[in-house]
Amino acid sequence: MMIRKPIGMLDSGVGGLTVLKAVKERLPHESFVYIGDTLRNPYGNKEEKDIITYTLQLADFLVSQGVKMIVIACNTATAQALKEVSQRVSVPVIGVIVPGSEAAAKLSQTKKVGVLATRSTVDSGFYEETIKSFDSDISIESLACPQFVDLVEQNDYRSENAKKVVAETLEPFKTATMDTLILGCTHFPLLAPFIQEVMGEDVTLIDSGALTSQAIERVLEEEQTRAEADGNPSVQLYTTGSKDAFKKIAKDWLETDQFTIETIALERLTDKHGRNEHSSHCDSK
């Protein structure tokens, strides 16, 4: 039955685990299959065509796992490949940009919104376009913060070094008059305490990933595929990189060890129709 199938989530690395945690808390009876492309991350400094290719590979893998929905738990992949994934698969596809954009448009009193994201997300203009679709009068200032991704991927987001990097990176925003700031990368919520300290308590931080959980719940209700309480929910994690490093971070961020984890190698193949396909090899040792 469709309701017993898992929700699929993909990300360029570990950042999407913040989304997984939020969705798991909101929908505790759901099962999840998550894949993080840690071998090829970060996506934020890559070409659009490569981001699309990688994201489609991850989506193909999730489809092969029998998921009932795909959540692109990565702002960069959402900005560059949401349309392509939606056209490719037959299950609902949700990105992380629209929920945060809508919330920011509704919350901002000054109509001045900031966006912190990767370089690729900033250059795509997807946040600006989406925010203005909700309120065309809002002015948006975006800032690329590639070092934030590195800090989180290295599990160095609590250190004095991280605090210093955040303060230096946000220097251009300290005198801005924005009252709302979107954390436009799923890695960034882990740096929220430092970001809030720099920006001040008058600035509202928007966690797009957490808000995505509400959108997922709405779609499950509409599709009548929400899991029931009598199920046996599970969390299966896959990484294209080091399983040990991923497991350590996942246990820390999810605050649980109730998951299984495997390393998977994705290889691009082309079928007779010219589409990109994948083969996979799992190593759970």
C-alpha cells in the first residue's frame, strides 16, 4: 500500500538531515530513505548541468527504493533541478525554497528580506523570484556563504572558529535594515545561534527546511498517503562517501541512533531512450 511506502529525501551531503529531523518530528509514523551525495558535495560551486545530473541520479535511486514522495532537501538542488525531477518521476516532488519564501514574505514588516545561501542558489535568483511571487514589493538582498557549508560538513559548527567565520561573513549584513533572514541552505540552521548573535534579536531567522515539513504533511493529506500509527517506521540512510563520517554526524544531528546506514556508489548509464539511469552498489560493512 502507498501509505506504507517511505518518503524519499535527497541532498548534496549531510545538510538535509536537518530537514529529515524536522519532518520526522512532525510525522513520527513515516518511514524515510535519505541519500546524501557526500562524495561530490558541495553542489553550491558546481555548474548547473552537473547539479541537474547529480540530482536526477539521486532521484532515480530513490524511485528504485519505492518511495511515495521525493523531498529535495537541498536549496541548491531545488533551485537548479526541481523542474527536471518533477518532470522525470511520477511521485510528488517537494523542494525547500517555496515554504521559506512564503513565510518570509508574510512575516517581514519592513519588506526587506535577506537570504543566506550557496553561490549557485544566489546566482539562480530562485529565492528572489519566489519571494516576489508572494509579495512584489519586497526587496531582497542575498549573500553567498560557501564557508558555512564547509563548517557544517566538517562537523565544526559549534567551535570558536565557526563563530568567527560567521561574524566575518555576515559583516556586510550587520548594517542592513532587513527584519527577516532566510537560511537558504539546509546546513545553515546548525549555525543559527551564531547568525542570530550577529544579526540581533530583531531579525527573524527563517529555517526553510523546518517549514518544508508542513508542506510535506499537506501533500500527504491531499494524496491520502499519510502513514498510520500502527506501522513500523524506519529510517534508512545512504551516503556516497564515508559511512563512518556520515554516521557520526547523523547520530549527532538526529539525536538518535535508530537508523541504518550504507555507502552507495552511483554510476551513470544511458538506456536506449538516451535517459540517464543508474546502477548501484551498496556497502553496509
